[in-house]
Amino acid sequence: MSNSQEKKVASGMRRLRTFLFVPGNHIEKINKVFGYGADAVILDLEDACADRDKVAARKTVVEALKKDHEGLGYVRINAIDTGFCFRDLEAIVGPWLDGIVLPKLERPEELYAIDWALSEYERERGLEVGAIDLMPIIETGYGMNNLERLCAKPGRMKRFSFGAGDFTRDVGIKWSADETELGYVRGRMILKARAHDLQPPIDTVHIQLDDTDSYAESVATGVKFGFQGKLLIHPKQVALANQSFMPSAAEIAKAKAVIAAFEAAERDGSASIQVNGYFVDYPIVEKAYAVVAEARLQEA
């Protein structure tokens, strides 16, 4: 199995905590971006890439992905209602590509169209059909309202992500530092993903780069809601997100203590106990097993 295949297998098993954006037309930043420790890098042909550079940037991102690198390599193509979208796909699909990020997804038909095009290019280029991941961004009111339909027949989509910048602009919400106004849509995304057996979604970027406190709060909020990871726009955001979107040492120790105590009690015929003042029954011990399993996957 090749290094690229091994990375794809591993990514299918464990959570992807961090997706770090880099402009697809900025070769100096691209040359550094895979060294910052993100689980995945998104080479951006959309918002972070000037219109005049979009065509040339396709070659730049392909050449970057062909080089050996740590982490997974994704490309954010342009939205399906632009003249760039399908030309982006034609130019970038190959064995070097781990995934596509599709911005501003609103309708199931758009999801089907991109999935179909990817399948055709995979067949044409000798790749396994379905090998390339497809992660849309939900970032409009229409897309959020259509989330049930989008998740019902996801095709190759394993997870989706949230783009609060475009979403708040589109809906007319003031995007504040504490992000309390995003609570409803965050909860909705978690529930819809679970209802359709998708992986937990990826939370939105945080754009206040000089406000480390609000960034830490945003990460903590995503963890509490049950997101899998976070979209990032600066290398200095990676470490905290990587650490936060996996069980801490204290959480792992607590989970192991709960499991040990519950298994001992169960052998004696009891299925509801207290562990250090914490009530434990079957649902709680199942969460403890999940914490330990997640820690093992991240360490693998």
C-alpha cells in the first residue's frame, strides 16, 4: 500500500480535526503549509485566490500535491454556479488528490453533479471510483434550509463543513466574537449528520486572528456541540484545535476509571453505580468506551 493510500485509510478511521486553508496562488505559503501539523490542508482556488490567478493556480496546486507531504491534500474548487468549477475538476483530479471541498452547496442536484464528474474523471484516469473525498461547505441560508435533503443521499460525501462568514452575510446575522448566534445552526448540523449516519461535521473558521481568547472559545464550542474538527485560516490556530478535538489525558483517565469500575460492578450484577460521585449506567460507560477508542485511533 502506498503512502497516499495509507493516509486515506487512516483518515477514514479517525477524525480529521484540522483543515488548514492556504491560497492556491501563493507558492511561498503552499511550500510551508504541510509542515504546520494540520490533519488536512485545503489548497484554495476560490475565495482566497484572486480571479486573475484562478486558472494558473490549478497547475500550482497540482504540482504541490504531487510532492511528498504530511497530512491530506484537499482543493477547494469554485462554486458550481461559476465558470471555473468544472474546469477546476478537470485540471486537478489525479492520484495526488485526497479530496475536494465544494463551497456554497445548496441543492442535492449540485452534489450529484460534482460526484458524477469526479467519478468520470476517476474512471478516465485509472483511479478507484469514490477514492476522492467530497466535503461541501454549507454557507447559505438556502443550503442550511436544505440540509435534510442534502444529507439524505450524500453519495461520496462523508461529512460536510460549516462556513459562518458567508452564512452570516447571506442571512443577515451579526457574527460576534462569542458566536452565540450560531448555536441553532450548529445544533441543526450535528443532528442532521447523525440522523443520516454521516461523520460529525467540521466547524467554521474563526477570523479574528488577534483574539486568541475568542478563538479558544470557538474551538471549545465546536467540541461541546460534537463537531469533528475545525476549518482554519492561520497556522497558529492548528495546535489548539488538534489538541481540543481529541480526548485529553484527564478525559482518557476518567473514561478508563469508569470502564474498570463498571465492568467490575457488572460482574457482580449491578449496572448503575457511582464513580467518584459520577453516576454511571450503560449509556455513560458506552461514552467512556468511545473516548478510549477515539484516543487509540488518534494515536495510531
